[in-house]
Amino acid sequence: MSQVLDAPPRTAAPAPDPAELAARHGLTVSGARPTLPGYVRQLWQRRHFITAFATAKLTAQYSQAKLGQVWQVMTPLLNAAVYYFIFGVLMNTKHDVPDYVPFLVTGVFIFTFTQSSVMAGTRAIAGNLGLVRALHFPRAALPISFSLQQLQQLLFSMGALVVILLCFGVPPSLSWFLVVPVLVLQFTFNTGLALVMARLGSKTPDIAQLMPFVLRTWMYVSGVMWSIDAVLKDQHLPRALQALLECNPAAIYIDLMRFALIDSFRAGQLPAHVWAWAVGWALLAGVGGFIYFWKAEETYGRG
């Protein structure tokens, strides 16, 4: 009896380290953020899903309307008609702007591309939580596919724009080939913005209610309905305000598209170093937006 009482107490075996145990059995953290190169590879592997999803969303967008896909062209055209009556006729902004109708329609179509991409990106995660929580895939696929959807819709509208240009006496020229690099740069810029807004909208859904007011203000200062070049010549504005108007990314892509398509829109009406600005904005938004979205990859659909 004394020998039992005098025996030293047994000590429990140390619990195995969870990290070592997981590594031993090949377990990884569910939903962990991959490395940036690995994330890019995952997106590339799902490129077919991204394009198919964008096409399906575009097809379904007007499936309940009797005119169907015709609204892809009619919507921006009707907006342009309203802006022409209010700004071109009532406010006479068409004064000293040659080919005002092509000028206006081009601005409306190009800004609508950016506007729609931003709005779609804002709802990309919050509006697709069922898909996000049910399937494992890189979440950036959603805002990218929505931006691609808006690019496809713009290409439909560009057909109507070409008809308008020809009807108003704007002849085809070699400069029309500049449309391709302009659209590539703008698409990169729009996608970056959509990625930023997707992350913000996933945590604060109320941003989707605020964005229409922000985008409407952005449109009014981007020279969609009026010529920034003419205003800067006629008004003695502060230099800082002039720089903001000239470096506005939406205005830069609109002006480049007008320069490419409208022969009366001369190179002298473009801001200085306009192509450098266009590339810079595309890289800043595209790369910066992608990294910003990737950093919160493991949080989407949680909570």
C-alpha cells in the first residue's frame, strides 16, 4: 500500500501539434488564400468558365423583354437622345462642337461601359453569395466575368455607333483601328475598378445604393455631353481643376475613342501625354485592383 502511495504521478503524453498533424495527413486550411502567382494560374484554368458565365449573364439580361437583345443598343441610344435634348438643345453645349451627335453618342457609349462595369462589380460578390458559398473557385472570376459581359455589350453597341457615324457623314479611316488598343486599356481599367468595388461591396452592400450618385457626378465632369477642351480654352479655371479634368481616366478613354472614330476631333484636343495617362490608369487600376481583391480572398462569403 505504501509503495502505491509513494509512486510518482503519471504525466499525460503531450498533445500533438495541430500543424504537424495536418501536414502529416496532407490537410490544408479550407479557403486559404493562395499565393498571387497561384491565384493567377487558378483564374487562367477557369478562363472558359469566366467567358461562359459572362455570355450567359448577357443573354439572360433582357430575356424577359419582348425586344430581347435589342435593348443592348436601345438603352444607350435612348440615353444619348435625352442628353442631346437637354444639353445639346436646351443648354446649347453643341455650340462649337463639330459632329456633335457622333461626339455625344461616343461619349455616352464609352462612359456607360465604365459605369456598368463598376456597378456590376459592386454586386459581384454580394449578389452571388449562393454561388460563392457553394463552389470553390477564385472569387476574382466573378467581377472579371461581369466586366467581360459589359465589354460584350459595348461591342454590340459599337455596331450602332458605326451606323450613326456613317449617317452623319463621318468617313471610315485608318484611325478606326485605334479602337482596339483603347478598348483593351479601358477594359483593364474597368476590371480593376470592378475588383476594388467587389471587395468593398462584399462587406458594405449599401455601397451599391450610393454608387449611382457617384457615377452620375463622374459622368458630368468627364466631358460626355460637352467638350473639355472648349471649356478649358474659354474659362480661366484654377490650374489644379484643369489638371483634374484633363487627367480624369473616364475623359481620357472617351477622348481617345473620339479621336479614333471622328475625323473632326483633332489631336490638338487631346490632353498632353494622353496615351501615357491611358496606360498608367489601366496598369494602376488593373494591377492594384487585382492585388487589393486577392488580399481578401479568404473572407468572401464568410459571416
